[in-house]
Amino acid sequence: MRLNQVLSGLLLTALLTSGCKTAQETTQTAAAPAPQKDILFTIDDKPYYTDEFVRVYNKNLDLVKDDSQKDLTNYLELFTGYKLKVNKANKLGLQNNKKYQGELKSYRTQLAKNYLTDSKVTTELIDEAYNRSLKELRASHILIMADENAAPADTLKAYNKAIAVYKRAAAGENFEKLAVETSEDPSVKENKGDLGYFTVFRMVYPFENIAYNTPKGQVSKPVRTRFGYHIVKVTDERANRGEVTVAHIMIMKPKAENAAEAAKAKTKIDDIYKKLKQGEDFAALAKQFSEDKSSSDAGGVLNSFNSGDLTSQEFEDASFALTKPGEFSAPVETQFGWHIIKLVEKKPVKKLEEVKGDIEARIKRDERSRRIVESMNEKLKNKYAVEKDKKLYGEVVKTITDSIYTMGWTPPADLKPFDKTLLTINNDKKFTGKDFLEYVNAQQRMGISTKPVAKAADMLLDRFTSEQLNVYYNDNLEKEFPEFAQVMEEYRDGLLLFDLMEKEIWEKAKNDTIGLKNFYDANVANYQWKARVEAEVYSSTNEKDIKKTRDYLLKGKDAAYIKSKLNTKDKVNVIEKTGTYEQDSEALPKQAEWKTGISSIIKEGDYFYVTKTIKVLPAGPKTLEEAKGRVVNDYQQYLENTWVDDLKKEFTVKVNAEVFEKVKKELNQ
């Protein structure tokens, strides 16, 4: 897009780039008071203030290379010219263009993201996740199941059972035996409660929290997750082992219990191991013998993994035990078969700066993201007053029945009694009982499990209120944050200016053939060729080859013949280029005098040259076609300069000279 071209030409690019940075650094705090401002100039009585002019000038000061543009008088000319064009765009109605409106909306949505979350809580969660990622825990657990939407009596029953088990574990009973006896986790029969090693993001967030806050060897009090109540015992901890890439050769175990087949598999892996120890190539053996068809063609190489990524702890431990690339293990048995593992690469834990973006993305997909949402919702509830009509709400709730749990509820046929204000946000935005009933109707399609109905209605009203608070806050970002309003105004003006320039300047310069020709004729002195030559230039790093080239040229041989004689399939000894060049071009070897014919051999640096000059061309004007790119650019600039003069006639610009002098003094201090 040529938008940046427009803005940079007017010294306004920094407005967009620095504006984005401001948004990212903004916290949801009260905006600072606006600086004092005076009217610097008006366009058709519309005021433009000193604060904007000073801000824009200071932002662009370091980007300006042309000192004339640092001159405040010249800069004021640029700035008023920019605002004149924006006024012209609005006068033409370009702001009503659907494409423009869509692009502006898209940009605002992107920019607003930095204001719509609690950045402090996000940073805390990123730091917490990274610090936890540096450590791996091994833990066992006992689960007492309880549905997250269970009735209070059932929840209490599960909690009391969990407390009873916790007391036994805290008193010193064997945790493994206690897990087998009491845990309702279906996997307890196989693992006896042992969950192996894990790190951040491997468990649901409440479980992860309690595990990382329970000292090694101790037992936690019951913690609630969506599965029920867990009693957790941390049995070991170790530093994160980083990331490893390995290759493996695998011989699978027989599908059924078959001692003879199992022995045969073991013998085969042992024979392969002997071959490796004899110095045979790992990749070649993997391709021949590995029964893991997903990796054998690649020499057995697997995707990189961290601790806990694989279902086999034995495989992981054997992989991380290898220390040097190329080192391979003795045969390792897992539930899948026998493996010989070779280390390809080992990487330590990455620094926070390297993984910060990935951690933030995972947080947004994880249960812990609720903390960010809840924190933001709480801030908005404290920020804006919310008034509820309790009487009307009571009438609304009476219309909601148990059928919402089966998605069969429908709002009352007559919604007129509920078309009154139910909620008011900040004495400004109002929502009716009808709005809320329609919201309930939409939400039931997503499934509602909170019981009883009155509690479900309260939950939905709270959710509805939070959503509308966020919408209200988003809609008022320009009022809340002056810097956000500034960036949006600058981007809005930039988009309008782009559309205007395309309509009034660029398209005209490309399509106005008569105007372009007249401009070229009037300025032909600016589009001149220097003295040129039409020539063939041959070069080589070997003097003998260039001598042979010269001899062939003197005999009248052409480039194709010369290259066929001196170049081979595997080696290019001579290279040639043909064209018309200005005599001082870097593409030509230097010659004191240019004349038609074959030159002597010229040495420059490591290269030897010979030139066949076909024609010597005198200095002279370029044709319009030859200079068209530059002529079009110059014509665009000409049109723009004269256009600003025309705009000054179309609009009335009045500069407050006294205020401008004051600004100049302040900026020059």
C-alpha cells in the first residue's frame, strides 16, 4: 500500500508507528490531563491546535533529513497542506466509502486489543508460567469426582470425602495404597496415582497451582478442578531438561503375549545394536530395519520434544540421558517395543524473551486466561456505575423456565412489558429487559448447566453486564485515552489522504497523457542522457581467456561462438553482457576514449575486460518513453504542489501569527 509513501512525504509516518507503540505500553489507568492548547490556525473556521502541531513536529524531528523541513515555518506549510487535503477528502465524501470504513474498523480493532486486557495480570501470568517452566515436578494424586455444576449437596458430599482422605494422607498413610483404595481416577489401576513428571501447561491450571505450591514430599489440601477434588503429593522435582531431538531404531513388541516372538524381537534389536557398535551408519540401519514407518525414511529422526511430551517416560529418560550428538543408547524397552536412541541435538531452556510470545498465546488458550478476563471485568465494574431495575429483573426471571437446560426455552410472545430499561451503564448506555431475554435465548444454544434457574439467570445477567461493560469501554477508548484518539485520527486522516491522492494525483499523472507530454516538453532539460556507448563487454578472471576472446572478436566471431569455445558445462571462463551504457557507468571498464571497434585488454581489480564498441552515442535528451518513470514521479509532485495552491483558494486558511511565534519560541528553546 502507498499509504506510508503519502505520510512519509508529509513527515507523518512516525505518527502511526509511534502511536502503535504507545498503545502497547498503555495501562488501564486514568489518562493524564490534556496539555494547554491554543488555536494555531483554522480552515474554514475549523480550529487546529498547537498541541497537535507540537506533538507531530517533535515526533518527526529525528526522522527528518532535510534541514529545511525542520524549519518551523516550512513545517507549518507542510502541516496546513496536509490538513487542507484531509478537508478536501471529507468534502468529497471519501469518508463514506465502504472500503475505507472497513479498513479503518479493522485497524481500530487491532489497535484496541492492547487496551482491552489487563496488561499487569497478563505480565504476571507470563512470568509465573516461565518461572514454573524452569522446573519439572513429579506428583501423585487422589481424585474424588464432582461435576463442576453439581448440586450443592453433591458438591459438599464430595468435599467431605476428599477432606477425610486428605486427613489420612496427612497423618502418614501410604499415599500409593490410599490412591488405589480411594481415588476415582480411572487410570489409578495402572499408575497407582502417579502422574509422572510434568511442567507448566501440562495440567489444568488449579491442579498446576497446587502442585507448584506444595513442597516436595508433602500432601496438599483438596483442590477443586472441573473434574472434582484432588489431593496432591509432590514426590520429586528437577530442573527442566530443555528440548531434545533424537533418532531411533524401533523393533515392535508382538501384539499378543508370545514369548517366542518377544525373544525374536529382542534378538533383532541386539543384533542391530552390535552393528552400530561395529561402526555401521545409524540412518542406514534405521531405513532398513526400523519398524516405526513414520520416521524410518528420515533415518529414524523424530520431532524435537520436551519432558512430558511423550507417553513413554522410559524413552524420554533414555533420550535426555545422552549427552553428545551422535551418541546412542543400548536397547531401551518401552510399552511399544525396543528402541535404540541416538542424540541429534540438545537445547537448553530458552530465555523468557525467546518464548514470551508463545507463552502469552498459550495463556490465552488456557484456563488461566480467566484471570485476565475477570480482572478486566472487575476493573470495569469499579470504573463504571451499573444500575439495575430489581423489580423488572424479577419479572424477567419469572419468564425463564427449566427448558433452558434442554435448549427448548423461548422468550415470551409479548415482549412489550419488558421493553423498559433494565440496566444502565455510567448513566449513559441503557439496556432493556427485552435485550436481556434475547441474550438468554441466544446463550441457551451454547448450553447452560448452572442450577437452579434463578442462579442461572444471575450468572447470565453477570455475563451480559460484563460483556456490555467491555463493549462500552471499547466504544469510549477515544475519550478514555487521548493517545488512542490521536493515533486513530492520524490513521483516519492517512487513509483519507491515500484515497484522495490516488483520485486526484496518481491516477491523473498516469492517465493524463497530454498533460504528461506537456510537462515533459517544458522540463526536457531535466531528462538528459550523458555520452553513451552501445557495446558488448566481456570479462574473465583469466588473462589468457580474455586474450582468446579478443582474438575471436578481431576475427569477427560473435558472443555465442566465443562462449561455446571458452566455457564448459562445468565452468564459465568468460561472461558477456550487451547494452547501451553511459560512458561513466560502473557497468563498463574505464577507458580514456571511446570509439567503435575492439578495445585493448583492460585490467580492473581481479578481472580482465575487452569491449566491442558498436556505436558511440552523444549526449542528448531522453525520449518521454525512456524517462517515463521519473517524468511521472515529477509530474505527480508538480500536480501536488499546484494542487495545494488550488486548495488554499478553495478553503480559507487563517494562521494565528501571535500564537505561532509563541510556539516557535517554545520549540527553539
